[in-house]
Amino acid sequence: MKMHLTLVRSLIVLAALTLAPVGIALAHGVPVIAVQPAVVAAGDQITVTGTEMEPGEVFTITLEGVSGSIPLGEAAVTGEGEEGGFTATFTIPADTAPGSYTVRAATEEGESAEADLTVTAPSAEASAGPAMAEEPTGEQHLLDRSKPIGQIAAVVVVIALSAAAGFVLVRSRG
Amino acid sequence: MGTSVEPSTPLLPTSVESTFRSRLGQWLDERLGLRGIAYPVPEHANSLPYILGGITLTGFVILFVTGIYLAQFYHPHPADAHESVIYIITGAPLGDLVRSIHFWTAQIVTVTVLLHMLRVLFTGAYKRPREINWYVGLGLLAVTLGLVFTGSVLKFDQEGLEALQHNREAAEVIGALGGWFSTEFSRSVPLLTRLFNGHATLLPLLFGLLIAAHVHLIKQHGISPKVMPDATARSTAGEGDSRFSVHLRRMIGFGLMVFSLALVLSLIFPAPLGQPGVAGAEVTKPWWMFVWLFPAEEAWGARALVIVPAVLGGLLALVPIIDRSPYLSPARRKGLLTVAGLILIVSVASGIYAALQPVSAHLE
């Protein structure tokens, strides 16, 4: 019985420790930022959009990577009530090494939000970057998915053979 | 009820026995011990509901083979991932077909693994001495859903990117425990690349370990007894009128049918690919195995994406602890099955509701 009580207490403490961040997150809200485009050439601009913020707050925007942190600038939150946010444009320094980065928005009070950003080389080709949709869309990517008639015929044969073999194996009881 | 097999009983049917008597058969048997797979199993083990786990396993074999092929052409970097999927579809030899087989087999396997779990729940196959295997099975279910989730992100289209964003939000809710899903976890490797590593190495490794334990425990305890009014849970190892070789043959047979079905679906409905993802937007719905969570997310926010699965997982983990009677018949377990049925109905209804809602409503 005593062991059970100890186990139950341990589980409660573990659950409390695990869920502790939930309470903190709810009490203060969670700032969110989005960066567009997600892939950018060094020297080009990104647009950082912040939401779920308190009006009046000032966020310092930095670019963080393996080689350290690069300051991009500041963004002041505007809006009313709990609906504050910002939209700000920053230029990625032309000498930024290509690679994966995190764009971080942080206040002096310790609130922060981050988003991924991939920086490519500042060449003309890289500036064009991979084809990124300007507006988000749930539409399918239209591609030519027609297949040679020979491939279709071969697949149909495989389907028939596989189904027949499967049927024989399932039916055989011996 | 199965019967014990005397040692003198021939282990294989006459036709198979004669095959084994052939020189090639003897040669193989001597080296591979093929005769060992002909151990007794109860006849009901060969019925479809009891082969669902085996069908799932054959589906995973298809997924591993097609996945290895796709990995030769996929580039797991945010800048190149979507483009490489386009290349798989338009440029890689048989790429569109193989990717579609991978996609449809994943859908089928998710269905069969859920049906397998429901069969085990309905027939009381989690009862003593099979409780540990129930937990191993829950682990396999979690790994399966983890594979489906990471696979849906890898294509890095709008739906994949939104799935990743939801996951990151959910990970933030659980604090340090969700740290692996944060971009801060590794400065040198993007999250997408790490998810690919998870999809192609960590989760398959975990799957391999768990499935080995799952199969070992099934062999150890035998298939759960046939459900009858007074049937009770017990080990059936070494009992039965049929053979595991027959079970295996039917398992492979159903696996070939699954392959055929995946091929048919791949020809008619090639695996979808959306437009390149734009961060911060929400204009798509997740796949069916996750969409049921979204009404809860609308009501309670990102923490619902953690709490609801955790509560359901916790309830499933409690099943062998709550239901400790030895009886297998559903008629003797009405309370537990009623609660399970209600949860299932609510989940399905939630999924249908979320699927029918316009995207804008789901985003609000």
C-alpha cells in the first residue's frame, strides 16, 4: 500500500513537471512569427510577420545559425487588446553563409518566437531560388503524370499476377 | 479450442512433406530450419481478423522496399525537398509509380493496424499473459503514426509544411519533451532533414525492435483463444489443428492482394503533391488519420494536439489494468467495450465533421 502511494505521488509529480510549461504558455500567450519566403538568397529581403503579441512590445529580430547570431533589426507590435502583431521587412546580409538558419524574434522580457529560414548563395541563380508559391494554396501541383502504355500494361500484368498468386495462397489450406 | 499436437504427428501436410523430402528441400531445411515454422497454431488464427497484424507486416515490407528506392532520389533539405519530389514524379525511373505505391500502402497499413488493434481489443487478446504484448502493440501503433506523419511532412508541400508547423506548436506545449521538434535542437541540420532521418532510420529501427518483440511474444503465448461465451485467456503455444506455415502462406497471400490494391490505386489516383509550402499559412487539411483532432484543436488550441492523443494513449494503456477478468467474450466485457465504442464513434464523427468543414472554418 505504501509503495502504491509512493508510486502515485511520483506519477503526480512527474505529470506536474511535464505539464508545467502548459500553464506558463497559457498564462502569457505564445508569440508566433512567420517568415516569407522560406528560402532566400543572401542579400535579398525577407518579410517577418508576428502574431499573438501584446501591443507596445518591441521584438529584436536575429538570424541564428551555426556560425552565430546576426542582428536584423527591431519590430514594434501594433494592434489592440490581445490581437497585436507586426509585419516587417529585413535584408539578409549579402555575406551570410548559405545554410539553415532560425529567425528569432525576442523581447527583453524573454518572450520569443522563431521560424526556419534557408539562405542560399547570393548568385543570380540562387536569387531566383526554387519555385515558391507567392500565395499559399492547397491546390495540387499540376504535373504530367501520364505513363507510357507499355508501363501501364506491365503494371496491369503485375496486378493480375500478384492478385492471382495472393488468391491461391489465401485459398490453399494444405 | 485447439488441441495439443503429439510429437509423432507429422509437422507438415503430405504435399509439403514430400517437397521437403526432395534433395533441395532437405538441403534448405538443414541450413535454414524451415521445418521449424510449421509449428501448431489454432485454426481460427488463419481467419482474416486474426491475420490483420500479418497483413500489416507485409504492408511494411512493401513500404521498406519502396521507401529505400525513393530515398535514392529524395533530397531532405528545405530548399530542395519539394523539387526532388517533383523529380521523383517526373524524372526518376518508375518514380511516380513507386511513390504512389508507397503512399497507398501507407494508407492501407494504417487501416489494417487500426483494425488489428480493434480486433485485439474486441476479442480480449490483451489479457494475461499477453499484457506486455499489448503495450508493444501500442508502441508499434505510435511508430506507425509517426512514420505516416513524418512521411506527410517530407514532401514539403503546403499540407506538409502546415503539418510540421502544427507539430512544432504541439511540441512547444510539452516544453523540453518536445525539444527534438524545435529548430533550436540542431543548428547544423534543418528540422526537415532530421524528420527524414527519423522517417528513414530511427522509426524503422524502432519498428524492427518492437516487431521482433511482438512476434516473439506471439510465439511465446500463442494466438489468443477463440472467443466463445466461457473462453478464458491463456497461453495456446504448441496447441492447434493448423500450422504456422499455413498462417504465413495466407499472410503472404493477403500481402500480395494488398500490393495489387496499392498498384490499382496508384494507377488510378497517383499520390498527391501540393504546391510548395508557404510558412505561416493554414490553407489545407491534414490526412484522414490526423484530421479528427482538429475540432479539438479549434476548441482548445495546440495543446489539444498533445493532450487528446496522450489521453487516448493513456486509456489504451489502462485497458489490461482495468479489464483483469479472464473472460474473452465481449458479452462479459460490455462496460469496457461500450466506452471504447463511444470513443471510436466520437473520433470518427469528429473526423467526418472536420473533413466536411470548409478550410476557412478549420483555420479560425
